Amino acid sequence: MKNNGNNLQQGNYYLGLDVGTSSVGWAVTDTDYNILKFRGKSMWGARLFDEASTAEDRRTHRGNRRRLARRKYRLLLLEQLFEKEIRKIDDNFFVRLHESNLWADDKSKPSKFLLFNDTNFTDKDYLKKYPTIYHLRSDLIHNSTEHDIRLVFLALHHLIKYRGHFIYDNSANGDVKTLEEAVTDFERYLNENDIEFKIENKKEFIDVLSDKHLTKKEKKTKLKKLYGDITDSEIINISVLIEMLSGSSISLSNLFKDIEIDGKQKLSLDSDIEETLNDVVDILGDNIDLLIHAKEVYDIAVLTSSLGKHKYLCDAKVELFKKNKKDLQILKKYIKKNHPEDYKKIFSSPTEKKNYAAYSQTNSENVCSQEEFCLFIKPYIKDMAKSENEDEVRIAKEVEDKSFLTKLKGTNNSVVPYQIHERELNQILKNIVGYLPFMNDKQKEISIVDKIKLIFKFKIPYYVGPLNTKSTRSWVYRSDEKIYPWNFSNVVDLDKTAHEFMNRLIGRCTYTNDPVLPMDSLLYSKYNVLNEINPIKVNGKAIPVEVKQAIYTDLFENSKKKVTRKSIYIYLLKNGHIEKEDIISGVDIEIKAKLKSHHDFAKIMEENKCTPDEIEKIIKGILVYSDDKSMLRRWLKNNIKGLSDNDIKYLVKLNYKEWGRLSKTLLTDIYTINPEDGEACNILDIMWNTNATLMEILNNKKYQFKQNIEDYKAENYDVKQSLHEELDDMYISPAARRSIWQALRIVDEIVDIKKSAPKKIFIEMAREKKSAMKKKRTESRKDILLELYKSCKSQADGFYDEELFEKLSNESNSRLRRDQLYLYYTQMGRSMYSGKRIDFDKLINDKNTYDIDHIYPRSKIKDDSITNRVLVEKDINGEKTDIYPISEDIRQKMQPFWEILKEKGLISEEKYKRLTRNYELTDDELSSFVARQLVETQQSTKALATLLQKEYPSAKIVYSKAGNVSEFRNRKGKELPKFREINDLHHAKDAYLNIVVGNVYDTKFTEKFFLNIRNENYSLKRVFDFNVAGAWDAKGSTFDTVKKYMAKNNPIITFAPYEVKGELFDQQIVPKGKGQFPIKQGKDIDKYGGYNKLTGSFLVAVEHTNKKSRVKTLETVYLKDINLYNKNPLKYCKEVLGLIDPCIIYPKIMIGSLFNIDNRKIVITGRSGNRFVCHHTYQLSINDEYARYLKNLAKYLEEEPEGDCDREASLSISSEKNLEMYYFIKNKLGTKTYSSVLLSLKNSVDDFEINFRKLTIHDQCEVLRQLLKAFKCNRETSNIEKLNKVKQAGIIIISNSITNSKSFKLIHQSITGLFEKEVDLLK
């Protein structure tokens, strides 16, 4: 940001920002909404850039590199221990081992065999005796007679290389749980969380869980039967939970009753559930623990099943090998007999994609999974299940369950903990010391045997971090001695390192900048509970403070049960605080906050073993060291005095996961004088003694906390940060951080141009994608309704009939998208206010009989959700007007009906509450409804506002809500259509409308308005129908100005150039003879393959000699060679690019840079060989009528299957109109502007018009949508396969040679595009 003082001057203009994840729209106007000009350019536009991603991929790659490097190091240590003794009998053993993956002529000592090359024992003999490594491991365990030392090494090598996971190393006792213990723990977890789960036949239930002979379907049936009577809890569906434990795929929306999950999100415990958990963590919250506990039970069941009756895993694997061998022989025999003509296809064809060769990866170019293989052979053995041969029947059953021929090295190995492998290791070591005496040799008091055991278990704790003290990211305390598994604890000071890790891990409070508290700390838990229950109201009025305190004490402190709005209602009713008809509001259906740590430490507090401060310290320690229980035990012993061994054993079982957002300083250490009693008090005191929430306290001027907090920060953290540093410290996503920085740079440039800050800055920021769950609704309204109807059929009695169910069954999904019809079915075909049956024909055909009414008046709250709307007779709605609550006559008459709808899930709890409420909206509610249109709760938006206010203190920062702008755009008769797929101009136009709409709301709804809201004459649905002094002329002059600018197509669009970072190349290794970079230095690509798609970081313009002529070209600087280029560009051009006599014209041209090539403006976005892929910069302009049609066309394609005539009619989609749009596109492509960049696409559209006419309406719409993509100024291409069989049309590719161009200019644009500078690369 420029430090020239302009930011401190206030100007008389407005600035609007529309901030998305990959764009920032901006607009500058005077106070009458006229777009200002600078150097002849209109001051509005958009900045486009790639959305920032998280560091997850880099972190994953880094973690994998580190894991593999550490594994390699462990194996090297093992080799060093054995090397001397093995060399005595075979000097080249390790040479052959290391070179086993090389071609013969690349080996230092060529050998016919890879491992054993003795005259009397070769690889053939080895494989004959030990077909798998597990046979060798088993032999070494059960046979204590002398074995070749090389065999011993190979077995230990395999055990250390694949040693299993360390999950149970962090359990309380550090041992593997039995399946019985896991199920018992799962039962305990569920019951502690108010989910009654009691298995009647527990032993048999556990046996079924681990029975590998049962299919999932059989398991599911047996488990339900053994469980006993299934009584569903209020939280989850127990039946679905049992299905999940069987390994069956279940829908999370069916499992959790009290949580709304969009779509049919599936989960199966027999797969890696991490990705699914990441998708739903924001929705499920603490309930995610249920899935984690269930996964533990399932994994241990799989492990138990894998081991069977065996003590050692290798024996189970040998048994599986024998079974597979036998089963394969039976299958081959069966196929030879019944399908001899398909034998080769099934077993050996190298081209078949899912046969046995592909599954076993023998002589096949393909790879397939076990499931794919089973599905492949299923048709060939369909009669096998009827066989009299028991083995054949069993095989058919396994194929059906997709568990046939399970590989020895498969996904099941991931559930094996290291303790299982350790059993084998210890037994092998015990056997070999008898005939390998060197194993007892000691170095510094540690024998070789002990060193091997330490190598096997060696794991660098996560809190130690990087071991290199020279790294800026290192916090380890260690000596300079080289680290080995056997000296690690002596070289590294674990206590100091752990303490430093704790300090680094803890985040900072956004208010005080002090360290935050754990979410489950005693203080933070109290704050969370109070913040949720303080707003409780009865009939719209706050409850007495002492009643609130009683709720806290009785329902939270003295009870572990989950607290809900219902349980609060029952408590208040039982204790005489309310009447039966009273309504509770102000809290969610379920209270998420709880006093978990209070209950966890209740006994310790009763016995006075720890002070509250010590308990807070313990909670912090548990949170930091929860993944290393041994370290936690040590930390507790060293830091907390007075704890017994049993106390420590209890404490290490506790589990806390999250940090809060606030510090102890904020909640308890900053004081103010309470004006009511003159006493000093902190925030937590006020929250206890009043019904105020944190935000209400901070915003209440009488407490002066905001100023006190600022004073505290100034006194303790008087370090001035740049805006960029402040932004980096904020708790927001990388995508939001990039967008905010782009927005700040735009504002900075505008302020510099205007020599002053704006009078007002209006901001609107797109909501971030929280979860894949939220992307779209995959479960249709029809499916939901049908399920609800089935469930309530037997209980709805007089309100349910078969005719209604039949009618619903025959409805199309598209018709049910009409809210009228959807409400009709959710109301069982009856009026919500009279209970009379709704005439279906009149509902469809007569618009004057029925109405959709808003329960909360539309004039007072903007809520068009189904929760706030009902279908009623038009005349009854007319009588109701905007009065609330609903009349008592209607309520008394209809409440029983509403209750049935609520109980059966046809209406929500909230809708029922609004319908039955018996008191009017309070001043606080009315104020909050209006305030929602003025304030923003999203963290990233508040972050942008904070930074803008700090940099431009004289400007007023105003939030402009997207919903308000959308409503303004869609006013009847004054529509301003928007279709984002046409061009990028809408970003600038949205920013402009943010100014207009934001200013009207900001000017109308002032502090004075809120003080007198009960007497104010206003309507939230008609804000723009009335004058707003200084902001809006309702007669039309203001709208005329707005309409004039919205019709313009002159916003400036700029593209953010960037230097590519990240992966050096595509991580997938390509076969021999392919690739651009060797997999390892010295490995010939022609023999070993290599890596492909080298990443280009940026471009360089070079002049060089080509065939005796001097030419100019654009060349790529590869990321892998970036250091060489930066050090010596000419050397890079010669050695890497192979250029002759190079001369640098322009040293660094970013990807995404703008060029003017022969009067064509294009942006280079990537490369293809020695050519560059580009996109054009010409924004498509289109009239409002076509824009509306294209928007309807997109809706039609996104929501409907092909051939839905109802939907076509409702959206006015027709082949005639499609042809009209086709001609429009054809004419556009024929213009000079577009034909110069999209010539091949123009020719396709010209040549294949007849094909377009023959397409179905659906396919025509698809082609039109694809053609539109070519006009977008981005990297998308058009798939017009249905038109002319071309999958990628509209690609713009240029040669890297610039010599033959008439003009070739690089254009540098400022971030707004108001400044430009050209560089002629031909001069």
C-alpha cells in the first residue's frame, strides 16, 4: 500500500466491491451513482485470477516424501547391522538387492538372479520353498533350526518396511484392542452421548462381526437379529448404525436424525472414509466421533477376521495363499468345462481390462480392482451357486460379495497395527540368536537384537518436527550428535521441544492477540454454554437471570445429558417457570455447547487434587499430546504434582480436539466498571449476571470493552504490521486471503488516482464452499416426500389417502420444483389455515383460488424459505394481511393437524413454532430481521472490512447483501437480467449495484430508525418503492441512471499474471520410452520410463540462431531448472533448451500475461509442446431477451433429464428459439473480432447447421451451452461432439515463434486496467 497520505483524506465518491473466490468486481461512482471516468476510461471493471488452494496437496506430498525417506533410513540401518556378517558368505548380496530393478547391462556386476546366486540355491529354489514372503516369515517363527542369514535379513527387512500403523501406540495402555474391547468402548461412547445402544447377544454379535465367511448382506441380517429389540434414539437410527458396522454402504442422512445433510451422501466403513469425513465435518460437528469410533470397531473386526485362529499374521496369509490357489484351480476347471471358448479371455488375455490377468497384474497392460474382477466373472458362473460342490457354492457366494481371491497384499493390510508384526519380529529374533551369535554383540550397552527392535518401533513424535536446527521451521532442542533410534531420547530434549511445540501450536485471539483457550477448557466451556442459553426467551421475552443460572447449573453442571430446546421447555414447565402453551425461542433445537471437561474433572476437583488453573493446564496438555499418550503420561508426571498413577491412567484416556477462538485475557482478565453497581467486572461475570451474549456486551457502549481491549493490545502488542502481514495472520482460507489482497490492491490504486479515500466503500463477498455436501441437492423433493408419506401412512389417519399418494407417485420432479405443488403435498393436500381439501385442478389452472402466504410477514422479514410459507385459500390470506401472530381461531382449529405434519417430518420444528406462536414479533426480533440486511457474519467479509477500515479510517464500510441486490435486479417490470455464463462483465455490474442497493439500505435503516422501529412505516419487500432522501428517487430518475449504466458493456477486465509453482512434473510415472524427465538421475528414460508434463514456471523472449537465421521465440523456463535460469539465463537457454547463440529479449513473462498479436488480444495460459494455449479477451455482449433465454436454457439442462416436456414448456424452451440462438452465435462468430480468434469454430457452426436442426431439443440446448463457452475469456473449450463429433472446439494455439508476426506486444496492465504499458517484443 502506498504511504502518501491519500488514504487519510476523505473524498466525495463511492466505491463498490464484489469479491469472489476467483474475481473482484469494482466500480467507482459519484453520490448520484454515475460511473466516474479517468483518462477517458470508465472506472469500473473486474480482476480475474485463479482461485487459491490450500496447502493440502503440498503437505501430503511432503508427508509422503518424509515417510518414505524415514523408511529408507530404517532399512539402511538394518542393512548396516547385517552387512559385515552377510559379506562373509555372499559379497555381492546387497549389490544384487540394490540393483534388482535395473536392466542387466546397467548393473555393476551382472547376474542371472536377483537375490540368491549360489550354485546350490538360487532364486528358483527360494521361490519354490517360499512362494511368498509370509511363508518365509512363518518358517522362521515356527522353525528354530539354523537358517541362511540372508533369509533372516529378508524377513526382517519386510517386517520393518511394512510394520503397520501406530494408532494403538497412542491408546491408554499402548496395546491392541480386542474386538470385544472395541465393541464395549463403542457401546460406552454411544451411551455417554445419550444414544441408547445395548446388544442382547453380545458374544454372538462380536463373532458375526469378524466372520469372514459371511457376506455383508448376511452380516447385516444376523447383526440386527442378535442386537435384539431396536429402539431408535432421537439422534441416530440404530438400525442404520448396525448396517454400517456390517460394512454395508449407508446414507448419512438416514443415520443422523437431527442433522440436515443435503443429498444422499454415502459412507462405507470398508473403504477409506477420510475424504467423506472431510466433506461432512462442518455439518456433523462432534457427531463425527461416532463415525470414527464405528470405523475402529470395523477395522478391528477385519483384523480379527484376517487373523482367524492364528496368532501370527504370516500364518493367516499362508492359509489365504493356499485357499486362493485352490479356488483358482476350481474356477479354471469350472470355466474349462462350461465356457471353454472364454477361458483365455477370462484368465490370460493381455488386452482384456478386467480379467484375471489384469487383477493379478500378470502379462497384462491393464489393472483392475477385486470388485471389478468379481463383476467381470460373475456372468460366467451364474449357475455355480446351484452346484452340489460346496467349494463351488462358496466361490459363487464370494464373487457375489466381491471378496473372491483376496490378495495377500491388499487394503486389509492397512488395518494391521505394528503390535501384530512385532509379535513376529520378537519370535524371529528369539529363534535366531541361537545360531547367529553376532546378534548379542553390544555397542554402547545396546545389543544388535535391541537395536533391531528399536529400529522397528522408531517413530519421530509429531511434536518434535524437523530435526534440522538450521531450518527456519525447526523448534527442536537437540545436541549435535547424529540421531539413531537407540539414542534419540538422549540427543533430543523432548520436554523442551514439546513445550516449544505447544507455544507454536496455540493460535491467537482475534481480539487481544493472546493465546487462545482450548475449546473444552473450563472457562471456554462456560462461555460457550452461556453464549447459547443467554438469548433464551419465553413468548419473546428474556427469562429472569436467576432462571437462566438455574438452567446452567441443573441441566449442564449437574447433568451429562444432551440439552435441547425441548429439554429446556420441560425443565421450565416442571419448575413452574412457564405455562404449557408458552413458546421457547432464542436457542437452536439442539444446544451444541456442553461442560464436558467439568464432568471429566469432577472427581479430581472434589478431591482437591488440582486447582482450576492446573486443570486448564492439563486440558491444554491433553489437546497438544493426544496423539502421543506416552508423552502425555510423562508430561503429566513432570508438570502436575499430586496426581496418582490411577489419576494419570484416567487422564490419558481423555480426548480433547479443538482450540477455541478466544483467550483467557478476553474472557476474564480485562475489566470494566459496571455502571449499574460500580463494581469491576469482566466479560464472563457479565454473561453470568445478565442475559447478554458476547457480541452484545462488546457492542454495548456502557461497558467500554472495545476501548479497553484496544488499550490492552496497544500496551502489550505495540508492533505495527503492514496490511499484508495482518492479512496473513487472519484466520481465513487461502482462497479468501487471495481475493482480499486483490481487492485491497484495487482500492489502493483507486485511492491513489482520486487522491482521497471514498466516502463509502460497499463490499459483498461470495460465500466460500464449505463442503462437497453443499454443492447440490441430489435427493429430489419427490423422493423425500414419498419416503415421508410411507412412514406416516398408518398414523395420519383421516388426513392421508391412497389417492394422494398415487397422485404424488405420478408427479414429475420438475413439477414438484414448483413451490405451490410441493407445499400442497407437504400439507397432505389441505389448506394450512382452514384444513379444507385443496382443489387440485384449481390449484394448477386457476390463479385466483389459492395463495402462498408468508407466516412471518414478508414486509418484516426476508424469508422466502419453505419454512416460512404455507399454501392457503386466497380469500383467507387476504383477510390475514400482514398481521402476526396467526389469529387464535386458526391456531386452535389447526394445531392438531400441524402437530401431525411436524411429527411425520412434513414440516420442520421451526415452521411449527411460527404457526403456533401466540405473541407478536418483539422489537428485538424486528430489529434483527432488518439488521440481517445490513450486517455480515462471514469471517472473510469481516476481515476485508477490518483491513479497509484500518487503512481508510475516514471511509464508511458498508456491507451490501447479495440477496438484496438479487431482489433489486428482479423487480417486476424493472428487471436487470444477469447470466454469469455469458461474460465477466457481471462482476463489475454487481459491484455497481452493491453501491446503489447498499447505499439505499445504509441511508434508510439508521440508528434512529432502530430506536423507533415499532412506529416506523417500512416494508422490507418494497424498499425501492419509496423515496429515501439522498439515496433513492422512487419516481424513476435514479433507476433511469442505474439502467443506463447496466446497459453498458465497457467495464475493464484484467487478468492476473502469475509465476507457476508447485509440482515439478506430473507425479505419474510413464512407461519406458516415454517421459521428459528420468525417474532417477542416471536412469535412461528409454529403459525405465520417466515423468511427463514438465511444469513451466514462466516464459522468456529469446533471440537465437535457427538454420543460419536469427529468430525470436517465446521459450518456457521449467520449474525444475528455475535456479539455473536465475543464476545464468544464457546457460539455461543453451544447455536446457539447446538454443544457439541466445540473446535475452525479455527475461520474465508471467503465465496469464496479455499480448497484442497482429491486433488480436490474447492471454497465454499454458503450453502444448512448443506451442502455447491461449484465450481471447473479447467479452460477449447480448441483449436482455437472449440473456433470459440462455439462463432458462441452463436451468433446463442442470435440473432435468432429457425429454421433460413440462419443464420445456415452463421455461419456454423450444427448437425454434434454439435455432434463433444458433443464428445469433453464428453471426457473432462471423464478426471480425471473433473470426480472428475462433475461425475453426466459426467454420463448424457455418457447416453443420443442418445437423443442429436434426438434434433433439435437449441436445440443441447442450450444443448452445457448449458454444457459449468459446466466448468466455477463460481456458474452457467447447464440446460440440453432438454437432460435428469434435470434443474440444474453440482452442486458441499460437506458435512459440514471434518472428513472422507483424506485431507482437506484451501488455502490462495495472490491477484495475486504468494504466497500461506496451512492450514491443519485435524491436
